[in-house]
Amino acid sequence: MAALALLFYVASAAVLYFNQRGMLYHPEFSWRVAHAPDIALVNAGVTLRGWVVNPGRPRALLYFGGNGERVEDARESLAQWFPGRTIYLLPYRGYAASEGEPTERALVADALAWFDRVAKDHQSVAVLGRSLGSGVAVQLAARRPVERLALVTPFDSLVRVAQGFYPWFPIDWMARDRFDSWRYAPQVHCPVLIVRAGQDQLMPAENTAALAASFPAPPLQQVVPEAGHNDIQDYLEYRGSLVRFLLP
């Protein structure tokens, strides 16, 4: 029985290890592109395509979404909320009409390339990252002069979050993509807003609190009490907190 239990454990760990990126990234949810992309960028031989709303504004906002999000679905709402900003909605590699395969290193490199491209045309660039996108956004803000950083349902480390779901496996050793935002947060010196869902079943409150404590200056924080991880955008508190933070 002990040998069978050990065999089952090893097999389960192997499945988790080799399928981890398939569990993390879900480009299949965004393969049906309803609206043609507005902008393209080639980075390291890979063509990335995204959407632009409110073109020609002096200030910009880059939006990085969740791991299964169709970012173009936020075009209308973000355009209305931030009429004074040109908004760039940027799918990851392999998502929507972007080429390539998603990995942490690739997503962060693409975010840096997008920032450098957009910054040439605008006075300042703010960044909004949701869920997985918060991990991309924090690393971007640590390496570029971001005007403001807004994080929705963020985490301190994807490894720590995953360890809570899989306590019997050595996730710290197994993880290929870590998104250790707590390591990069001390290098972020722009104003930061954190928006948390009060009923979030995916991102534990303690992981969000640990991230908040990692910034050199205490970030502004907003809790949307009745919201869950996937429906926080439906609540007025969500819109209000972002508008108050990003409009100034």
C-alpha cells in the first residue's frame, strides 16, 4: 500500500509539473476575436496585437488582464471611465491575435516592449493589471517610469498562492513561472492602488496583504465586499476606485 501511495504521489506530481503552464495560461478562452486589433508590435520575432481606445490623448493606460480574460471586452467601459487617456488593451502571447507561447519571462519582456513603444507617443503611462496581469504590471513598474500602478485582485507570489491549493507538493521547487511580485514591489516608486474582492475564492486576502506590505510606501487599498474574483468589474466600487486613482 505504501508503494502504491508513493507511486500515485509521484505520478500526480509529474502531471502537475508538466502541465503547470496549461493550468496557468488559458489562451483558448480568447481565441475568438470579435474585434480586429488596432495595433501591432514585434518583439523578439513574435508579433503581438492589441486594441486601442481614445487615441490621441496625452496620457496613456496599459491594461494587462487575467489568465483567461478577453481584454477587448473591456474596451467600451475603460473608454468611458478614462476619457482623458489613450488605453491599450494588450493580450499576452498566444492570446487573441498575438503569436507565440506565454511564459513569465516572455510576458514581462513584451510588457516592457509595449511600454517603450507607447511612451514615445504620450506624456506619461499608467498601468492597470488584473489577477495574472498584476504580476506582469508589478515587474513592469519596477523597471520603467510608470506614472501610476493599479492592481486588481493581485497576489504576492503565484508560487505561494498555488502552494495553498496544492499543499502536499513542493510547488516552490516545481514552479517554472513564479510571478514573485513581492520581490519587485520594493522597486516600485509610483503611486499604487490595490483593489481586492471581498469574496475572492482564488486569491487569498493574506496574499494580497503580503504584496501590499512589500511596497516601499503603503498603497491605497479598496475592498469590494460582495465581489468575487471574476465579477469584480460589475461593482460600482471597482469603477469608482479606479476612476479616482487614474483620473488625476
